[in-house]
Amino acid sequence: MLAFKAILVALLQISSASLGTSRSTSKPCRSVAPSFWPDGIAVDTSYKAKTSKLSRFTLNSRSRVATVDYGTERAGLPFFEVVELEKPVQVELRFSEAFIYLKEPWSDGPYLFNTGQANSFRVETFNITQPGCYKSRFVQGGQRWQALRLLTDSFVTIRNVGLESTINTVEVRDLPGAFSCSDNILNDIWKLGARATIDSCLGKSTQPAVWQIDPNNGAYVANQRPAMTIEGHSFTNYTLEFDAFIDRGGFWWAVAQPLALDGLHIQLTGEMPSRSSFANTNNTVTPPNTLLLASGFGFVNQTTLPSYILASTKIPFSVKEKTWYRIKTVLGGEGKLEISVDGREVLKVNLTNYAPGGKPVSTTGPFGFGAWQDQAAYFRNAIAYDTANKSVIYRNPLTGPETLVEYGTQENLGTVCLDGPKRDRLVWLGDFYHTSRIIGASTGGFNYTRDERPPIREEDLVPMGKAAVVARQQHQFHKRPC
């Protein structure tokens, strides 16, 4: 048991990132370096693939959408500079590898397969109140396409749209390895492999922490699938209690999560006052003052990542923002699940009545904390105990930096190569065998094969079918001033 915990700690330390709501600085965005800049931008009433060079552009009621083409796959912390506005506005940013998915509700996301070292969602909304440089704390990667959409009335003039790089900025033409033959298709295939390797391999400390820790208020979490504690993989029939403080929208927590990450998900949305809610909030998926219980990977279905809404209930009182609440989740024998807020019961179900995906609901596995798209909350004073005998099995105030390590949300402490540029997957040993060969013929980044991660023995690998998970990807990001 201890050996299993030790290897999980080591693996979770391989990659990580910090967070918060968007903010602006008076410093120009051009000072952000190294950065990726667009090949072209198109401003229109809808998304357009044909772009041109624009130094600045204005979004208004006649032309609400700016489509940004980076020309190839990129990854980084999104930023843009507001030059002029008449009154506060809301601007939605969305990202996609392929142009056609920009128009989809979630673009080409969300990333609910695991908790990554990046935004779990491909859509992020900014509240613009003054001129300045606005920058996300969350990595987006990888994508060729980006869009900015004005959600409210009035206008906003923007320049210097880009991505603060979280990957190597080298171009394929400048790599030490090269390939050329008489067949242009083969040449393009080689370039594609080289580009994928550049974007998939991450240097040490390039992926910022995705949680912020406050010594008084605890863990600040936003735009993130719940990150799980490594302490509770064998917890079963337990009660979890914690304090939660909605900064915006609501919060998300998970219990009884198996290694496959498809356990129970619970979301509590607050009253969502208009003064702090975004115009693009999906009140069907996240209705105000409601508690949702789901099984699977989240609250929306995706291909191969099913989600099942098991229960939805209105909270019998108003759940306010900027207010602390004590949350209690009880997992008991014979499938009992009870949830209360400040001692008031809001949900009571028997899990044996459900069979999502044709299988029974488990009450075994760890718990974790997160927040849906554009939601943000603080968590603190977490405690878990055996539901039957009340013996304490877990306690953490969530106010110390060690919490980031426990939940795998710190910056990446070593170099690592993912199984692709998009941050929706894991780090697999089998895939890295291929990547290591491509490195030798293209980037020459041998530091990625001789990185600083702790030695991993064959007996330490966790079997997953025919492959073995070497590390969780944990891609997330961190907001810093421009």
C-alpha cells in the first residue's frame, strides 16, 4: 500500500500548474515573451477560416467574432490587449485544433478524461472592465485556431492577441534533424511528426500550477475537472466534509473515484447573480441553485467518455456567492448517498437503484475538488471518516503548498512528453517509445529521455490493459500578470 502511494506521489510530481480569475495590467501584451502570434485574423459576424494580417480590430454588435489562425499547432497561456472600450464588456475565448469545431458549444473540448495541467475546457470567458493586457492563468494546448466573441453590447478594440509559449518555440525548419525526398506528401508527413513532437514535449517548470493555495482560504480552483487526492485510493463507505466558498458560479467535487476516473461527480451551483454571471452561461447544464449528481466523466456526454446524470435537485434555500458553506457527503453501506449543506439535507438516494452504463455504482475510491467552466471556488478544512465507526481516515486544511503535490496540481517538476499536443490524455510509456525515436530524428531533445523524474522500476508501473501508465498528464495553467 505504501509503495503504491509512493509511486503515485512520484508520478504526480512529473508535471503540474496555479490559477485565478482573469485580470489586466497596464503593461503592453507585446512584452510577453516568448510568444506565439497569429498568422492572420478575420473579424465578422461568425467564424471565418480566411484571415488576413490585422494589427488591431474592433468587436461590436455588427461584427462580434474574431477568428485567429496561428498557422500551425501551438500551446500556451492566452492573452490579448484591450485598447479601447466604452463600458465593461464580456469576451469569450475558444480554442480548437480544427477550424470546424470552433462553432461547437464546447469547441473541441472539454477535456474530462483526466485532470490535466491546463484548462479542462476549451472555452474561457473574460470580464473586461478597463484597457490593458488580459491573460489567462490556464494553458491551452494544442490548437491552431482561436476565436474571440463579444457577448454583450457596446464595443471593444483589441490588439496583440497571442499565446505565451509553454512549449519550445523552435520551428520545424530550424530543427537539427531534417528529412527531404522527391515526394512532397512524405515530406509533409515528416514535418507533421516533428511538429507533434515539439508540441508534445514539455520542459521543466513550463506548465504552471492549476490550483492556488491561500493560507487562510485554502485551495482556489477554477475551470478544472476535480483533481483527486492520492491518499484515498482504498477509501470505501466514507463520509467527506469540507468548507466551500463560491467565488463565481458554483463548485464541483467528486467521490468514489476509481483509477479509471469515472466515479461519482457532484456539482453545486449558487444563485448566480447577474452582476457576476457571464452571458454565455449554460443554465441547462448548470441551472442556478441546483445540485447535480452524475456518474462517468462529468456532466456532458462525449464520444467514448460517457456521463450519466443520476439526480438533480433544487436547493431549498439560496446558495450565495462569497459565503462559506459546510458540505457533507455520506457514502454508506447498501448504496446510501446523502449530501447536506450547512447541516440541511439536499439529496438522499440509494445508489443501488442506478446502473450507469450497465454497471453498479461503486462507493470505493478517493475524492477531489474542481469547478465547471468559468466557475471558481475555495475549498478548505477537508476531513473524511469511516461512515460506520466514525474513525478519521483523512484530514487536510488545504492551506499549505504540500496540497498541490498531494492533488497533483503543482507545476511540472521535470521534463515529460505527452501522447499528443492536445492536453486531453495521459503520459503512456508505450507512446513514449515512439516519441523517443522521433526525437532522435528531429528535435534532438534528448533531455526529454534523460529527464529528472525519479527512477521508475518495472514493478512500480500501474497496469492498464496492455499499456502502463507512467504518469498523469496534469496539464493546467496559471494566471500571472502580463
